[in-house]
Amino acid sequence: ALDTYPASKKIIPAAVMAVEDSSFTALTKQEDLVTVGLEDMSWARKYISPNRLGPEIQAARDVVSPGDIVYVRAELVEGQEKWSLAQIPEVSGALVSLDSSSGAILAITGGFDYFLSKFNRATQAQRQIGSNIKPFIYSAALEHGFTPASLVSAAPIVVADNLEGIWRPQNYSKKFFGPTRLRKALSLSLNLVSVRLLRAIGIDKAIEHLVRFGFQPEQLPSNLSLALGSTQVTPLQLAKSYAILANGGKSVTPYLIETIRNADGKTMPIPEFICAPCSVSEDTESAFDSALVDHNTAVGNVAGAAPGDVMDEPEQAVSSQNIYLMQSMLKQVILSGTGRKALSLDRPDLAGKTGTTNNFRDAWFSGFNPDVNTTVYVGFDQPSHLGRRESGATAALPIWIDFMEDVLDDYPAKEVMIPESITSRFISKDTAQLTDADDPDGYNEFYIAGTEPDTLSGEGPATTSRDSRDDMTQSLF
């Protein structure tokens, strides 16, 4: 592996020459002498099991000895080159980033290194998505009469299954809650609320709604495990579904190639193996032109579109009102829920959702602003325990933050327009009913018109409602 691993990579092999208490010196394959400090090898504790490591590193000799062949990695810190001990990871992963409006693939990586594995996890790895499914379940619930303030119990539940017997789903924290507003339940990723939601709206209706986000019916199990993300999809497919949440509810088709031109400068259709929506025929000129229009319709009005091509508006897969409420709730995930590490980016326009599967086998984070939608997956190629507490928030979200920190520089924060038929009410966090304007436990909640509470008791004509669009004090970015 040392002979075939490219020297141009950031992680390079080196031979340990000398070891001190607080550092070691190594000679790289390029004959550079580098020094690695104790703090830059402290992670290399002895591996015992996924949930147990050896004692903390006290000295460099606890990790390396003269003559050892190790990997080292360089990075720039305040303009200075700094070296650290590294390794080729056993765990794998993927990242997909899309332009939310057009579906253009801005970035995609299917693993650590192509020379080590040609398996593309971004496009080939079918993995359970865990709680990354919940926004779509909640969206289905909004479609069937629920609101972000609806109270749903997060208490224990026992489900009788004809195939698997008794099923007792639990919340990730193993704690139980009473009636909980959907906004809070999603931010805390409460499993029991999701199961109850799915049972209330019906599995068939939920599946019908999820198909609108691009999920295939055969991928969706027809049982309550659907609420916890037992469906298996690729990171690319999941990113496509989240793009609909990000762009206001419009379907998109991810694509890599905008335009192909031949030697004469004529715009050619995108072959089917590159862009699935394209219809390719070699028979006639009109068939080529038709295929080109099919492609441009799928990817939107791209820069490479031929003059005169007719561009169709993307299909509105889910109502803009439903999506606006979901964006608001997913923003709460970052403000006060499982995705709050993303607050380090100091952006008011971020929304997203963590995902973790049983026994910490797969970790996800999917998040977006109005322009860019990015999905990160972490897991082993042969599904195995990542380790205790290696959840989406711990294993996947930090990667998402590192990536988006650079990407967001090109996309200033923007305010999302509030769709028609969205109203606001000042309600109590405890009762989810209207409350006085000076209530310290009150906040502005959004509703689709007709679903909002109208009085302090929740019945009768409006009294303290704040239904003017100009009075909405909680702006959504």
C-alpha cells in the first residue's frame, strides 16, 4: 500500500527517525524531515473495541518507535505548515452537494480514495437513513391536518407486529416525554413521536407523500419502521429529496454535465449513462433535438442550453406552504436541537437533520440553505458498529460543517419569502395554545391558514391572533 498510495495525497508515508517525550521526527518518502507534536498524535489511543480505547497518550513513545512506518498529514495553520499523525481510515463515507434550484451537482465524493476502493458510496451504497427520514414523515403529517404546534405523545409505545412480534421503539436518549409539539419533537429527533405520527396518518398515505420527494415505493417498507428510517437509499438520492425541502417544494434531477458540443460546435444530447432523464437515439436529427430538450427540461435553464429551447418550470412536488413550515422546523433543529453544532457557522439561514441507525451503524447529516443542499454519510462498507455515541451529530455533522464553511462564502444569507396562506400565532410552548403577548414562554408559530388556533382556549373567533403578514416577528431565512 505504501508503494501504490499517491505521494500527492495529503496523507503520506514516513519513517520514524527519532522519538522524544513530546514529539517524534520522521522522514517522508519525498525526503522531507517533519516533526509531529504530542497534541497531534493524541488521538492514536490503542483500539480495544468500538466502544473502548486504551489509556490517553502521555508521551510520543506510547505511539511510535524509531523505524516505524507511519502516515503523516500536513495542513496550514495560520500560514505555517503543521504535521500530524494520520492513518488510512477503515470507516467510509460519502458527500453530495447540490444546487438546490437546478439539481446541479456542486460536489460529490464516494469514499476516501479511489486507489483504495473504486466503490462509489455516493451513488452505489444503499444504506438505511435513520432519522433523516423524519422531515418527510412530518411533511406528510402537515399534509393531513397536523401543525408544527400539534401535541403528540412521546411516551412508551408497544406495537404488535404479525411478522416480528412485539416491537418497543425507544427515543435515542432512552428518555420518555409527554405530549410534545412537533417542532420540538423534530428538533430533538424523538422516535416515538414519529412512530405515532405515521400510525395516525396511515402508512399508505405516508408512502404516497414520500414518493413526491423522489423516494421509490419499493424502497419504502409498509410498516411502522418506516418512521425510523429503515428505508435504504444512496446519499445522492437522499440529497435529491432534501433539495425539494430546500428549494420550496420543486422536483429536481441531479446532473453533472450541462452541455456537450461536437467538433462543429453543435450542442449534442447528454448520453443516458451520464444523465438518466435524457432520451438518446442515434436515428434522426429530430430525436437528438428531442433528447436535448428532455435534458434541458430536467436540469433547468442551464448556461449550456441551446438558443430557442423551451424550458419548463420544475414540477411543484409539494406545496410551498408545507415546505415553508418544514424549513422553519428544520431550522429549529440547528437552533436548539440535534444539529446545534452548526451554530458555529454563524448563519441564520441553515436548516437540517441528523440521522443515526440502530447500533450506530450509519451516521448522516443532511442540511441546506436556500441555495445549497449537502448530505453527508459515514459508515463501514460492511455495516458494523461505529462506536457508542457515534451519531449523525457526532460523526457526520462535523464533516458537513467543514464543507459548508467554505461553500457558504459564495452564498450570502437570503430571506425566504413567506408563501400565501401562511399565518402566525403567538402561542405557549407548554400548551401550544394562544397566549398573552407578554408571556415569557410564548413564541410565534407558523400555520397553514385554517389550521391555526383562534382564541386563548383554542375555540371561537380570533382574539389575540397575529395573522397579519407584516406582524410576523419570527423571520425565516
